[in-house]
Amino acid sequence: MALVYVQLLLAMLFFGLSFVFTSVALQQIPPVSLIVFRLIVSILCLSGIGAVPRLRRVTGRLRVPARSDMPVFFLIALFQPFLYFLGENTGLLYTTPAAASVVIATIPVVTPVGVYFILRERVSRYTVLGAIVSLGGVGLLVYADLGGEGADIRGIGLVFSAVLAAVGYSISLRRLPEHYNSVTVVVWQNILGLLYFVPFFLLRDVRTLIESPPISPDIWRAVFFLGIFPSTVSFIFLSRGIRTLGAAKANITTNTVPVFAALFSIIVLGQPVLLSTMLGMIVVLSGVLISQVSNLCKGPLAR
């Protein structure tokens, strides 16, 4: 169980960094093209994992979905990556990575509503309380960013559509038979998601890319990072966490994404350490811990 939490935190670390690298890549690459390149890199990585026996023993063998399960795989791919990345990448054109991370951090608050009404999955009071506390910490963490020039209602709205897509992804993933391992889920969601994006890429972006200046090496490095870590490693860990802990408990760790973003802003970008930043980190992590109390505690509050 502890390994699952470590993997989820690593997934959120890469997701936090993805906001920065996505903003960098969008300087030269249109949103749909960026997603297509990112998915191609991810699919190649997953194929490489399946080709190495030692790694295959850890991740499990790549399976071809049964015909009866294909509608669920198409539904999963519709939510993630298609609708999620379309909302997130387009939203980042109009808002800052920090503001976008705040919106994404509402996933744990919205998810319990969806799983309760659609799946009738039991949600503990600790999970709800932890989501509320950690969301308050997120507000402290990026209060200055939301009050500044990065707060654009178009960007916030588009990124919130990614939140709804993440909830749909979590719910549809739970409908998938358990004999599909995490690598199988991620590789097929990326392949099918690529099929959703290809028509938009061919109709809208190909001509723009041909007429634009050559893409710089720094931009390509950002694309490869996004394809290898957030789009491959993070989704393997996230899908494993959702299927082990449940959608509500696994997604509560999403609130650590702004924490990681703030930490790397301090370490890499040299931004000053603010009291509000430190308080926000503490409150966010406290909320995550509160949400997991029901795993260790039995009693009326854990129901």
C-alpha cells in the first residue's frame, strides 16, 4: 500500500512539472500538435517497456483488449487524453501554470460527487474533509497568482473542463475489468486518444507547422519530457492508484501538484520563499494526510 502512495506522489510531481514544460512548448507548437507529439512519444516509450523482459515482469504484459471491452477503452480515451488535454493545453494559452494548477487541484473535490452519484462508491468523511482542507491550502499557495495578470476567465474555464474530464476518466476507468494492467490501460488510451486528435491535427495544425520557423531543440526537449514522464510514468502510476485505492482517495493527491510547482519555482527559477507559500504547502499536505485516515481508522467517521 505504501508503494502505491509513493507512486502517486511521483505522478503528481511530474504532473506539476508538466504545467511549466507545456507552457514552454506552446511558445512554438499549437495545442493539438503538442498533444499529438506527446502521445507519440508516450506510445513509443510504452512499446519499449513491453519489449524489455525485466520491465515487463514489473509492469505486466501488454494485452489486446477484448472486443466487448473496447467501448470502455474508447470512453476512457475520450476523457483522457482527448478532452482533458484539449482543455488543459488550450487553457494554458490564456492563463499561467500556477493558476491552471489551482483549477486542476479541484479534481479531488469534484470527484467524490461524481463517484457517489454515478458509481455509488462510498466516500468517507475523512476524504471529504481532506479535500476541503487541501483545497484551502492550494488557495493560500497561489493566492497572488490568481489575483494577478494571469487570471483569465477563458483559461480558467477551459482548464476546469479538464477537471470534469478527469472525473469522467476516473469513473470510466473503474468500469474496466481488473485483469488489464496499468501499462495496457495507458497504451490503449493513448493510441485511441491519438485517433481522436489526428483529424484536428491534419485539418488545423499541419499547415501552421510547415509555415512556421523550425522548432528549437529546447522545445523538443520539453515535448520529450512531457511524453516520457507525465504522459507515460504518471498515468501508469495514477491508473494503478485509482484501481487500488478508489477514484476519490487516489485523486486527492492531485492537490500536491501546486506544491511541487511552487517548490521547483523556488529551486529552479529562484523565486523567493514566501510565508503564504510555506503555509499553503503545509495545509495541502495536511489535507492529503487527513483524507487517508480512513485507511487506518475504523469507526463511525470512517463510514
